[in-house]
Amino acid sequence: MCYFNKVCLLCFMLLILATSASARIVFGSVRDGIDGIYVMDDDGSNLTLLTDKSRPILPRWSPDGKHIAFKAYGPDGSYLYLMNPDGTNIRPITKEPIDYIGAISFSPDGASLVFNMHVQIGNTFKDSIKVVNIKTGKVTELVDLDAADLDAIYCDWSPDGKHIVFSRSMRVNMPVAPIHIMNADGHKPHPLLAPINGRQRAPRWSPDGKQIVYLQDKYTWTPIGNGRLALIYHAHQYMICDRNGKNIKQLRIPKDWRPISIDWMDDGESVVFSAYAGLPLDEPILEGFEFPPQNIYKHHIWTEVTTQLTNHQDDDDIIDWISDDVLSITPIGKKKVTLGTIKMTDSQ
């Protein structure tokens, strides 16, 4: 091979290496007393702080991996923002403050975000699910949840763009809180799953849109004196169902691991979740209890192997995974830390 061809081959190989990307997890976290949004490879390495602007939370990848949407606080309420995957070019999406934003999800074409909101009007509160056009900032209401006698704390847009699934908030003495589904235009909201004595929450569509992973808490409210009620958890469960609510499967993750957030990983072969590992069950958690840290874990569905991806004393919160098939280049970080992983196998 001539010298010129060798040089061309070397340049081509360097280009491939420079533009290769690992699958990435973006998540909100409190580390060293700083609320921020971080990104890391999906083996827990290359931890990078993207932004700590105004207590940012609820990060979400755009479908093409070119942007991350998130919520941050201002002096007069919450706003939705967009940034590049390396944390640069932060700009607002919504123009008016919102009292409360519970979760956000991109439309499949990346042009809009669906989010649930909670606003105070006088002495009352109004719950609704809305869509914002990212380019114009125009907000449109999909469904008035108060009119439908519903509420929402989490919503997710299906990959085919036809449906939105959402979970309900937990109320004192409310016996059930099942996951609901509706058309993407807000019509026909209805329960997806049968109610349980507890709450189903944080639903996420699988990458192929055929299944939904969700979290399930079984609990009761118990009097503890002076007219007070205590929430007693009996089990935390990690569940998968078909998109029609059938063929429900429970993952073999310890029932005393209280989850915060969950997403699909490895194109549907695994899930990634944040959780408190080892909270007490069947007894009230009273004031003064010292919670363990929230860390991030990966669970392979078929081998049932659980891998710990983060290991620190602060809290990792809402997470979102994106495949390396989507990413074209690994973001260049501002602050990188490589974390080890701890593998374990556990049953319920």
C-alpha cells in the first residue's frame, strides 16, 4: 500500500473514532450540594456536569439526540429550557412561568414537548396536560384533568405519536391510582391498567412502542395519633405490560428498593432506574428517618442481573437513556468523573 493510501486510511480511522458515541444516560442529581443535570456513558463512566442553572431537573433527550430539554426554576415559577447535549446554548422554551411541571416528553418528530402542569388559581389548583411547540413557544392544552376528575404527575409520548400515557398523583386515603392513556390530541383518557391497592406511576414506552415499563407501589395509610396518617409501603415493584395493558410482567428487583424514575435501555433488553436501595417495609417512615442515597442501576430483563452504575452519598433523580445508534458524537464535557460499577444478582 502506498504512503498516500496509508495516510488516507489512518485519517479515516481517526474520523471514525472521533465521531463514535456510547449510549448515554442524562439525569438530574444533587452532588456536592449542587443541583445539576449530568450525563454519563451507560456503563456509569465519563460522568459530566452539563448545567447547574437555576436548579435544573427533569432532563429528556430529543429523539435525534441533538438536544436535551429540562425544567428549571425562576423567581416567578418554572420554565422549560432546551440545551445542546454538551450543556451549551441554553435557551427557554416556555415564555410564561408555570407553578409546577411534573414531567416532560418529546413528540416523535422532536417539534413539541408534552408536559403535565399544576397551577394555582386563587385558592384552587388546576391540573392539565399541555403541549408546547418548541420553535414558537406556543402552549396548547390537551386535556383539562380537573374536568375529567383526574390528575397527573408523569406523561410520556408514544414512539408512533398516537398516544400519551400518564400516571396519577398520590392523595391521602386514595385507594387506587392507576396509569391512564389517551389519544395524542387529548381525547378519550381512560385507565390502561386495572387499579391496585396502591399506585402505578412513571410509565415509559419501549423504543419499539410495543410495551410500557412502569413503577408500582403497594401501600396503606395508617393512623399514628393526633389525627395524623402515616404512609406505610408494603412493596415496590418494577412492571412491564403490553401497550394495551395486557401481559403484565414483574421484574425481579428487590421489593424494598423504592424507585424514583425508570427508562428502557439496550433497545429494550434492559431497564435503567434510580432508587433508594433498602427502605423499610410494613412500618411507617417517621420524621427524622435518614434515607439512603438515590443511585442509578441497570437491570437486564432476561438474565435478571442488576448492575449499580452510580455510587455516592447524594441523590440521582429523573433519568433518560438514549442509544448510541442515535448519537453521532460523544458530548465533550465540562467536568468528568469515571465511576466503577458494582454487579449484583437479586430477587424480590
